[in-house]
Amino acid sequence: MIEWIRSAFDGESTPVKNIALREANDEIERLREDVQQLAAALSRHDPELAEKILCETSPNRPPGAGELREHVNAVVQEAHRASTSAGWWDNTDIHGDRHVVPAKLCLIHSEISEAMEGDRKGLMDDHLPMRQMIEVELADAIIRIADLAGALGLDLGGAVDEKMAFNARRVDHKVENRARRGGKSY
Ligand SMILES: [Mg+2]
């Protein structure tokens, strides 16, 4: 909407354009508050949907946050495509063999452990020597996570997007509550 107003008022002077943008922002804020009130009223009947709406319309939600879903799911798709075409999923029945998921989760752990060793010793990566080992091993962990999510058909992007929106409004993550006795110190 803001982009539409910017282009609609393209030929106008900056003060006129700024007034239109301010009014549009005020209107969006009023709509957001209305939707939040409706979601709060809905929570008795459908708490799951209400929580989703509250997250989506939270004032802490950064603009464009919804694009995260698309970007993360693009990583999932590409990581799983590359891994499948390299044969890493040949003769593997992820739904029939209950040991496949635990094995893949252990491989994710192993990348995190390698990242820790790299950080502990201040090493550069041996395959990409221009990069820090911690950087490359964290990338390996992301690739493995995305591959597993692809194999399981998970909407990892949607979960990342919704969890970040949820975290942005959770009370126990607010700075003042973290500073209180019993609050999360890290
Ligand atoms: Mg590695």
C-alpha cells in the first residue's frame, strides 16, 4: 500500500507526498489495532487462529517479514534437490525406517560441533580457505537442516516466519523481564 501511494503521488511535491504517506500509515495502524482486537475476541473460540493473527499483525513484526517464508523455503527446495540428485537419499525410506530422521539430526549436530571446534581454535575452513571454519560449518548445518525439512515436506519457512513473529511479542523475551529475578539471562 505504501509503495502504491509513493507511485500514485510521484509527481507531487515532497510535503504533499509525506502527508499522504503519514495518513496511510495512520490508517494502517488503526486497521492493525482493529484486527488485533478482533483476534483477542476470537481467542476463546479458536486460540490457534487468534495467536496466528496476533503474530501476523504484531507491531513488532518487521516490514517484509512474510518474505522470510519464501526465502527459507527456496533454500529448503534447493538443498533437498541438490542432495537428492547427488544420491544421498537413494535407498532411503524416511517414512518407513524410523532411524533415518535421528541419523540426519545427528549429522546436523556434527556440523554444529565442527563449528564449535573452528571457533575454539580460530581456524579457517580447509575447503574454502578464505572463510572462517565457523562460517562454513554453520552453512553446512543450514544445508543439512534444509535438506531434512525438504525430505519431510516441512514448511520450514512458514515455521521460521511465525516463530520469529511470536518471539518478537513474547513477554519473557522483553529486555525488562529478562533483567528480572528468574528471567532468561541469555
Ligand atoms: Mg562440515
